[in-house]
Amino acid sequence: EIVMTQSPATLSVSPGERATLSCRASQSVSSNLAWYQQKPGQAPRLLIYGASTRATGIPARFSGSGSGTEFTLTISSLQSEDFAVYYCQQYNNWPPTWTFGQGTKVEIK
Amino acid sequence: QVQLVQSGSELKKPGASVKVSCKASGYTFTSYAMNWVRQAPGQGLEWMGWINTNTGNPTYAQGFTGRFVFSLDTSVSTAYLQISSLKAEDTAVYYCAGLVASDAFDIWGQGTMVTVSS
């Protein structure tokens, strides 16, 4: 079973600053990596898939990078609506399995 | 538009069963897999498994075998999650999620809160 580890658990950032979130896989997942944003009381929202492709309607300030076992989500200039919990997720095409990381909370500094 | 609408919150006693529904609209239901995700209070997301909406074949993740059953009614474009012999630790929000425009979960239901308490 592939284990996804996110760091840090909590990230304190001021509005307008850059945020960098990390996700590590216990073994290579190629580029089969997605990022989600979840706000309190809401369902998660897909931000990035294929490690670096923005989902429909996602602002350009969100970018993803990495492959293999090391991945990064960067938010270039944090807006007030970006304070949330972010999850990475790996997906294996066959047999289809998906695994989430434990999440990183981005909070206002 | 493409959306998933889930059934409402449930309060159940330990040992009872619950069935959560997830109705799809705006796309061809049988063309895309449906997944189920659990989120316990204050915790992260946990993938429970998926069901092939074309064949009805379910696949359960580790820890979700035995008491958890995925099913479909394709005539009404609806997926179901049934949990039997409920325990307090089953208290969680349960989401259905689909892959329509990408190979990740790009559509989500609003979530169904299941509370198990005596």
C-alpha cells in the first residue's frame, strides 16, 4: 500500500505571501498525483491532477510540480479564500486505487 | 450542470444499518466510476473504494470490507453506500466522488453526515 505523507501539518502564511506545500509518496506514483482544497463544512475541490494540470476554473496562482515520490503545491500569492486544508492524493491506474495524504492546513499568520 | 446530490443526514443506533444515496446528473452515469470517501469528525479524507457504474462491480479499500456495500440503480443514475452493524466509529461524513473530466475526483457530492449514537 502506498503511503502519502504531507508536510507541514500546519502552515501559517500572511495574505499575499507564497505558500509551498509538500507531499511525499512511499514509492513512485509517476505523475498520478492530485491536490484538493477543502474548506470547513464543504466537500473537497479538485485543484490539480496529473501532478501539474490545473482543473477547470482553478486560478493560475495554484501550481503543482514533481513526479515519482516528491510533489509540491505552490500558491503564489495567498488570497483570503485560500485559507483551507489541502490534501494530496495518489492514484494507481490498475488496479484502481487512490490514497490521500493526511492534509496540510494553511492558516492566516 | 454536472453534479452529484446526496441524501440527507442520518442518526442511527449502534447495530443498525444505513443507506446513503448519490444521484448523478448532467452526464452519462454509466460512463464514469463512482467512488466513496469517508471523513471522520476533524479528520482527513479516506478512500473507501469504488464501483464500476457500467458493470456494477465494486472494489473495496482495505478496512472497508464486510460491512460496507456499494450498489447502483442505473435507471435513476444513483449510487448507494450501505453500512451494516453500525458502530460509533462509523460516525463521519460520507462523500461520493466521480471522475468525469480528469483522472482525479473532479465532481463531489455535498456529503452525508452519518451519526451513530445510542
